[in-house]
Amino acid sequence: MVYLIKKNYPVYINNHLNTSVVFSGGFKGDLCNVNCIYCNYTSVMGDRSPNVGIMDVLQVLINSKKNSCFEINFAGGEFFARKDAEEILNYLIDKNVRISVTTNASVRREGFIKLLVNNKVNYINVSLDCGSQETYKKVKERDFYNRVLDNLNEWSKFNVQIYLKYIFIPNVNDNQIDILGFVNVCKQLNASVTISANSYNINEQLPSHTLEAAKYLYNEILKNKLPVSFTLALFNEHDRNLISSFIR
């Protein structure tokens, strides 16, 4: 796997390309259309020099790996919000590649539907973090909840693997209404679930009621026979030990 975070992207790719390439941000035109209260993407990306376009890199990728299929993973910011997203997606339709995407699922792109139709999408990864419109607005600072569910339901018709993440935020989404709403969405989509904490407060111990909420979500997902896991590395040591005592 190669993370493209250097300025000399084309050379880096030619010399080090393996089977999976991650566009993790830092490209000309990168942006995000939500403002998650746990995310510092904008401030982090401000330190980089986004002077290379994704199409520049893709053309090098395709030309250097003409005879072998590999995976391209779009992550960092919101790829579908890019002005050139349709151009990029349409470019990939007849290429010998598969894609995966980490997205907030608020933007619908026809090029992505074409890739789904052609069975060229490995998986979709979304941090939903709630199960209600009210909490979505608190977490994302946007009113896209219903649009997100509509897009996820449409994409799921193509039998693509969908991963939904729940990042616990104390006193925001650690309640029964959001947890059960989230579980219902997971059931509808037959999604795999990842339970996580805020990666930017990794040393902070979560309140006991938040950890109880995480345990409750875990058990509800198990009850519905869906795959579920914790991103233990994003919890502090105390919380990791507690979680490890009840996961199966």
C-alpha cells in the first residue's frame, strides 16, 4: 500500500507502486463539504502544498501498470465533492482498476454509479456516527442525513461491501436513540460496523457512560448478526482494556 503524501507523486508511484494506492489528500482541488467536530483535516491539509492534480497521477498509474489490476482508494477530504470527480470516475470506467472510497456519502456522482454497475468498486467506507438527523447536524454541522441514507440505500443495491463507522463523542452521540437508529441503518444495508473513538483525543479516557454506550452498540450489532469490530488503537489504554474484557 502506498500513501501519496509527497510532492513528487509521479516519480514516487513509478518507483514504489504495489497493488493498492491510497489518495489520502494533498492534491489540487481537495476539499470537504462537511465539518465533523472530531476532524482536523482542514488544518492538517493546510500544511501541504496541493500542486499536483489527481488526473496527473492517475495517468502515470494507468500507464505504468497496464497489464495488472490494482486498487485505488480515495480517502481524505470528500472525493465526491471535487469539481473533477466525474472526470476522474469516468476515466476509470474502462481501465483495469478497482476502486474503494472513504466518503461521507452526501454527494451523488453518476460516474460512481457506472463503476458500481460494472462491478468495479471493492467497498465503501462511511463514518455515519449517529442514527438521527438531529445528531448528524451536531456532528457534521450540515443537514445531509437524509441525503446520505438515500445514497447509501441506492449504492447497496449493487451488492457492494459497505462499512459504517461510529465514532463516539461524549454527550453527543452516546445515547440509545442514535445507537438504535444507527443499528437500523446497518441492518438495511447489511453493513459491517467499526466502533471507534476520536483519534485526536487518543490519550483522553472516555466517560463511563460513553463506554457503556459503545458496549451497548457492540451487543446490538452482534444481536443482528452483522460483522463488528473496535478500532482499539484509537482508545486510550484504560478504555482498550475495558473494551477487551467484553468483546467476543
